[in-house]
Amino acid sequence: MMVKLAQTAGFCMGVRRAVDKVLHMARSSGSGPIYTYGELIHNPPTVELLKRRGIIPIESLDDIDRGTVVVRAHGISPREREKLKEKNITLVDATCPKVARVQAIIKKHVSMGYNVVIVGNADHPEVRGLLGYAEPGGIVVADVEDVDRLPELEKVCVVAQTTRNRRHYEEVCSRMKERFPEVLVFNTICDSTERRQAEVLGMTGEVDVMIIVGGRNSSNTKELLDISRRSGTPTFQVETAEELRDINLDKAARVGVSAGASTPNWITDSVVDYLTLYRGKEGNFLMNALVRLWLFAIRTDIYSAVGAGILSSVSMILQGRPLSLINILIAAFYVYSMHTFNRIQDRYLGRIQGSFRDETYLKHKKIYLWASVISLALALLLSLAAGKGVFFFLMLMSLAGYLYRFRMFPLGLPLKSLRDIPGSKNIFIALGWAVVAALIPPLAEGDYPGITAVLSFVIVFTLVFMKSIISDMVTVQSDQLVGRETFPVVMGERNSGKLVRWLSMALGLFIVAVGATGLMPPIILSLLTVVFYVWICLELCDKRAKFSSTALEGFFGTTYIVAGAAVFAGTLVARLLNR
Ligand code: SF4
């Protein structure tokens, strides 16, 4: 089965802005509950998660007497604003600028004596807010029939609910122009909505089935559903990937996926993953099997273990040491054990419904725990074979890995364990990888880590650190939501991207400088390929909507495979040239 994900799927600018604002407040304030006037996102599990972070939705302003109220992207009426002021409640305005523009158009034309007609759903919070600006002469119409029922009006200003369908809006406006002498029409349909709808319409011609992901109470999701169904393409709406189990897609060779403006991307990702992993019965068997194997390896961290093994061999080559399978396996088993253990012990595990790894780890927690223990045991056994020094060193490393999440700071401090240090996850992952990949090879040969080991350490650390940040840039939305403080959460996504760019340039210069000094073999220059690959990963990160997060994680994890391939290919070429 070929799965095509719409580029426009997921949070629109307005929803993203409101969610970012609220989560930023939750991170920085810590001063009592934050209320949102209505649910911030049309997604019940996410709303539950927000409640755990102290972000509570209220349906009426009478429900509270103090605190902070965040106005969500849909906006509110002037009367409601007034009410908040009277109650002395702090207002944080996250009204989408595009909705604010419609409010301003209405306000201006009411003052000029126009009657305002809003084309939309009268029960939708955005329309209720707009109607508040249109008082006393505001009217809501849903369709052409409603226009025929309107009383005679002199001057009419027409605006649309921002998520309305354009064709439908134009039909209503033409009927308005036929009926009334002076009609001023404003195109207030949000361009992001239009692009999303146009993409869905375009996709319907290319796929056998469309899946629209989004809340059943989400108006723009309903519009997408209608557009797709009207095109004649069989279309299903799901709120979670679980619901796909009840849909028979056996005959669909190509499935299109799009999502409403308030659908979190991890839910859309889980839908794409489900379709890719479990429904792929059509198409090239071998290709499908390989893709599934690749995705399985990514979800279960086996791909990370392979990456660690490859970096260990890259280090050995750069340090001019013979390749040792034992060292490679030690790195792979150690990294697998640490990653798996820390994931199943993650306090946030399972909080995000649809998170691509959480599902796998939650479902088979015991198996993963055992896999982690067995992996560590194997790493330690192999390290015994490599020498006592390696064994004790790995014991210390394992202890450090497990201590990462245990309480070690005195009571009363805001930090309980190392994992509470913002950004620590990215640094400790890179440190762990760099130590096993770069320092174990010299220890296994009974040497003290010299300059080449230190140089390899720097290279491995930087590569893993960059990859870890890029991965977290993709999951920044869900990490923010659960309260995980990764680099992208702390620094912001854009700054993290800049940091990775600077680091990749610094790594490029470092590689050239080390190559020029002759401290390492010239083969080190082949690693410049990885610097370019990191830039490709950053581009992929920008265009993330095209891929599910599992696939993106796979592309990022391939950084290590690119490093290995470059160094091995370089070694082969060098040998051929030296013959
Ligand atoms: S759909 Fe458009 S108008 Fe509505 S919140 Fe999103 S960006 Fe703003």
C-alpha cells in the first residue's frame, strides 16, 4: 500500500501559536492553573494531557473568579472581553491574527452603518465571537437557502468563517448580490484552510481511499471530509489510529491522509505508521517487507544499536586500530540497553496517544525490560572478553546510565535527578555514545585513550548530539505538551536548527583541520559527507509534513550509516589506490 501524507496536514499557524503560547506559560509560570476559554485543541486525549500540565478548559466565564484565561485561536466577543476585565481576570490573547482581521473588518463596517452577514456555522465559537462584534445587526447564514430567508437589508458587509469552503462561500455571496442593493464581500477564508482543502481535493484524484484525521467536533475537519466525499473518493474520518482497525482497506493500493488544523501531528503520524506497517498488502512484496523491517528497527531502537556499532567501527578506523567485532557489539548492546531502559522508565511514557515509540514500548514493557537487561549483560560479558579495564569502565558507564534518572539532588532543590537538567537528555545521549564508540577501542587494546581517541570522541559526540537535537525538533510539539525539556523545547525549534547548522559547520572545519594536521588518516575527510547529510536532515525537518515521524527518525538515524559508508568506501578506495 502506498501512503501519501498531505503536506498541509496538522496544526495551522493559529492553533500552533495558541498551543505554543499556553505551553510556554505552563513552563514558565508555575503559578496556579491556566484556563483556556473552550478546549484549545479538538482532541480529547490531548486536552486531558493539558489538564495535567495545569491548563484547564472552561466552557463559561462564570466558572471562574480569578486566575489567567487564555483566549484560544477562535477569539471571543467584545462582551466576553469586558466580562473578563470586570472580574479582574488576566487575559492572554491567543486569537489567531486571521480571525482578528475578520473581527476588525466587522467592527469597522458596523461603525459605517453596514449590516454584517457572517457565512458560517452559528454554533462555532469563532462565529459566536464574530457575531459579538456585529451587534446589533449581525446575522449568521449557513447556506443559500438561509439568504432567501433574510429580511430586506440596505448595506450589507459579508464575511466568512475562516474555515469555510470557498466554493460554498462564493455561492452564498452571489445570491446575496442578487438580493441586496449594496453588498461588500470580504474574502476572509484563511489561506491555510484553502491550501489544505485544495490539497485534499487534488489528492482525491490520485488515491483510492482518503483518511481524514481529526476531532468529530472540528469544523475544518468536517469541511475536509465533505470535500473529499463530494469528489466521489471513499473517505473515512478517524480521531486515532485505533479506529482504522474497523475500516477495510484491503483493496486500497493508494491511501491519502490529511488532517484538520487542530490535529496534533503525532496522531497523524500514528495513522500513517499504522497504514504503512499493518495494511500494506498491495504493491511490491519485497519493498513492503523491507520498509516494514526498517520501521520496526526504528521503533524498537534496534536502528540506534546498529548506528552505535557503526560509529564504533568508524572510530576504530580513524584511530588506526584493527576492527574488532567485540568492540562493535559492546557499543551496540550498551546503547540498546540504555535507550530501551530509559524509554520504559520515562515518566512521560504513554502520555501522548499515538507517539510512535510509546505505543510499542507500552504494549511490550516487560519484553523491553528483559531485552534491556539481556543487552547489558551481553555488553558486560563481551567487555570481560575485551579485558578487565573495559569491563570496569563499562560497569561505571552502565551505572552512570541508570543513575541518570534516579534522585540524587537534595530535597528542596528544583532538580531531583540529572534528567531534570534542561537539555540534559541530548548531552548525556551524545556522551554515552561517544564514550563507548571512541574510548573502548583503545582500552580494549590496553592503551590509554590518546589524542586520536579524543578526536574520535569529539566527532562521535558532535554527530550524535546533532542527530539527537534534530530528532527532538520533530517531536517538539509532543515534548512541550508532556513537559519534556529537550534542547528544542528550551531553545525553540528555530534556534535549535541554527545550533545544528553551526555545529555541522564547526564539525566540517574540525574534520578538515584534523585531516590537514595528519593526526588521523586522510580518510577522515570522507566524513564531510555526513556534514552534508546533516543539512539534508535539517531540510527534511522543515518539510516534515511529507513523512511520518518514524520515517523521519529513520532518515536522521541514517546519519551513522552514512558516516560508516563514507569511511568504509574511503578505506576501500585508499587500499585500491595503494596497490
Ligand atoms: S484555520 Fe486559519 S484562521 Fe483559523 S486558526 Fe488556523 S490559521 Fe487561524
